[in-house]
Amino acid sequence: MKKRILSMLLACFMLLPVLPLGGYAAQASPRYTVSASQDQTTDVGKTVSMTVSVAGGSYNAYDLALTYDTARLTYVSGQAADKGASVTEKSGSIRVIGYGADKAASTAAVTLTFRTKAAGTAEVRISSAKIDAGANAPTKDAPAAKINRRTTKFTIQPGYTVTLEDGLTADSLSAAAGEDYTFRATDPLHYDYKPSAKVGGKDVTVKDNGDGTYTIPGDKITGNITVKANRTPKSYKVTFKGEDLSGENSATYNTPYHFKLGRKAGYSYVLRMTIGGKSYTGYKAENGGYVIPGADITGDIVVTALKNKINSGSGGSSGGSSAKYVSVSFIGSGAGDASGKTSTRRGAEYTFRVSRKDGTPYDVSASVNGVTVKCTYDSKKDIYRIPGSAVTGDITVTVTKGAPVEVSTYVTLDNQSMYLVIYTGNVEDGHAPMYDGQNMYWSKAYNAYAWLVISSADEKEIVETARNSITIGEGKAAAAVDYSGNVDLSGHMDVDDVHLAHDVYNARYTLVSLMMHKFLNGDVNGDRKVDIKDSVWIVNRILREK
């Protein structure tokens, strides 16, 4: 019987650590006093801590509730006096519940750590506190402690301002004296960076961390900081295989690369290309040769020309410019959907077809000996025509499958970007481009249809996604983008439009919480991005009208 009673008692005591401290009978007067630590002065971007101390003797149970200024502080961590204690944070409120071995009154119940993020005065406030000793647990409620000092105030100074050149970004544009400042490259995949920095106008060493981030040591941060990116686009090797190809032996990212194919009369050619080891068909005929868009140059390039003699039995000839027949080649991402003869009579009209599938847009163009020529679409017969007057040499037909699009960064968000997608292709009357089945917006400033996409992918990936996501369907544009400054669509321009344009720039809304139409309206100056210039534009417009 004694063993049974002892077991029950032990079970009860084992449950004590998880029971709420308010479950016992009330105690008449507070035995314990708690105090927040002393006020501090610090800088933006620094890590700061506050403690809750206990007076009144040893204790082993505590239940604390605190609040803090979320506008100026970011919660980092909480360390309670007991290893198994619970420290939880949610929306500016912190709860600390702990139970363990007896602790001397000199032992702080909890230490809370924050990072300062904005200048001003921030408070961490003790809302309530209950402290008790284990000896009272079986018979008494954990009493409310007297709060001697309820708040710790942090006076946060602005710190040093940081100016980053385009191509660099950081979590904060404020640096704290004595603390390392780290920034990162926005596009290390396509550019080589050698950043340089000045602190207080003097050159300082920048450490390359080897992962696309860079650090200025804390002991060098004694003034305002200016950082230059000093970035250069990456260059890649170009290899030609086959005959009659010529061009530079290297290509650079974001710079169009041009090469030529010296076609010989009486021969047909098939061009094949890889970039970074992957098949590539995005090149086009231009100015008597071919061009690879600079944005596509992301790896080593291999160009192969397969040269085949035109069968003289089918009318071919190798007699130079007087040859009766010329060769026809189809290139581009949609070349597989095109059909037509591989040779045609010189001076005769040439026709071919493109099998359009699932409403996917196609961009079709033609060149003769590398020079762009007229190529028209006959909708009644569903064929393309090249006039005989233009058929003076070998023909190259470029068929690009997917929408002709342009992509640029519209707003930079946390760990993501909002991209502006522009559809630049021709659209027949009564039709409109659709992004994932939704009609796009017409922009007079861009002279094109517009859409917005939020993604962590890079621009090249967004381009490919957009080409596959845009189709042409019957209907009209969702709406026209308003460049009058009436960002919020209220019907008139006022200070609310300034606020909205500024908030869009600062990524305070998402495409879910704010209509895409309003986001597009935010680019009031039509430069394909939303920044502080748009807010300034609206302010100046309001002042002029007044």
C-alpha cells in the first residue's frame, strides 16, 4: 500500500512541470519581485539583449508574458534559466514558462535577444509575471510577482548609411559600428564581381565569402559606406564545327553574339547549336548573318553546320549565283512545326506552312543569304508566302514557338522578385494574349500587353515560362494600364496614389491583396519598374495641377 501511495505521489510531481502555474490556491502577498534590465543605446542593425531578473529568494517555477516593438525590433531568440523551458514568440508577444532545479535569485529567468531594424525608441515590456518555489507547489498557487521595473527601452540610432551600386543588395542599408556588414551579388550566375568599398570616404578591404556574399569587417565600419559592384558579364568559348562558319571565338553574357554562314550555291545547310551543353534554337537571322540574344549566352557555345549538296536530279545546281535552285532551311524552336520544300526555284514564290497547336503563338520570319525579306501570312489558305522577287539566294526561315516576350524586374521582394512580362507579338483584331488563360493588360507606354509574375527564378527562366504560358484567344485586353497617376483607380489623383505607388515599391502588397491592375498603374513614368521615381512623379503632377 505504501509503494502504491508513493508511486501516485511521484506521478503527481512528474506532472508538475507541465501544469499551468495558475492552478494552485492563491497566496496573500507577493514574495518575489521581477525587473527588466536597464535601458540601452544602440544602432540600427545591432543585436541587443534584455533580461528579466528575480529578487526574493530562490525559485524554480516562472511564467512570464512580455511584448515588444515589432516596428523597430526583430525577435532573434530567448534563453530561459532552465534548458527545458518553453519560450514562444508570436506577433510581438513572448511567453516564457519554466520549471526545474532551485535557482538563486541572482539567476535571470530569461534573456531575450533582438536585432534592431529601425531608428527610434523601442520597448520590451513585462506584461505579467508569476514566480514560485517548488516547496509551495503542492499547496499554493504560483503568486503574481511584483514588477519593479516593467520595461527595457532601446534608443536606436540610425547607424551608418549604406549605398549599394546596381547589382548588389543587402538585408539592410544601415550598418552598425563595430559589427560586420554583409551584402550580396544579385546575379553571380551571369556576372563576375570585384566589389570595392569606401567607409567615410576611405577605401576598405572587402572580404569575398565565396558564396556570392561579401563582408566589410566591423572594425572598419566607422562612417557611411559606399559600395561599387565592379561587375563584368561572364564570357564563354565559341566553337564552330563544319564548314563555312565564321565569328569571334568567345561570347559575352547580355551582349548579342553575331556569326556568319558563308553559304555556297548548290548546297543546303542545317544549323545546330548548343549552349552550356543543351540544345538551343533561339538564334535568328539578322544583317546577313545570325545573332544569339545576349540574355541567352549563359555557357559555352557550339555551332555545327551540316552541309549537303543539293541533288541535281531534283533541279539543283552548283553554278554560283546563276543556279536555278536555292536551298531552304528551317530553324528556331518551332522549326519542327514547319513544313515546306527544302529547295525552290530561284525567282519563284516560295510557300510553307506552320502547324499551330493549342493556340500557341508563333513568331515567323525569313531571310535570304542572311538578309531579312518579306514573309506574309495568308490566313485563308493557312500558308506563309515569300515573294519570288526576294528569292535570290538560299532561304532561312526562323520559326520561334511560344510568345515573343520581354521580361524585366518590376519590384524586388523578400527572396523573390516581381517580374513584368511584356508580350510583343502581333495580335489579330478580336483576339488578345492570355497568361495561363487570363487576358493580359494593354499598356500604351510599352506598346504591348503586360502581366506580372512573382517568382524566385531568374529572368531567363521567367522568359521560358512566359513563352509557354501565353496563348492567343478570342476577346480583348483585361483593361488598359492607367498612366495618369490614378494608381488606386479611384477616378482622381491625390496623396493616396502617392502612398500606394510608394507601398508597391516597398513590396507592402502582394498580387493577392492588391489587384494586378493597380500594380501596373504604379509605373506611372512607364520605365518598366516601380521605384521612388513614380511617387515623385505623382507628387509633382499634383503640385502642377494645384
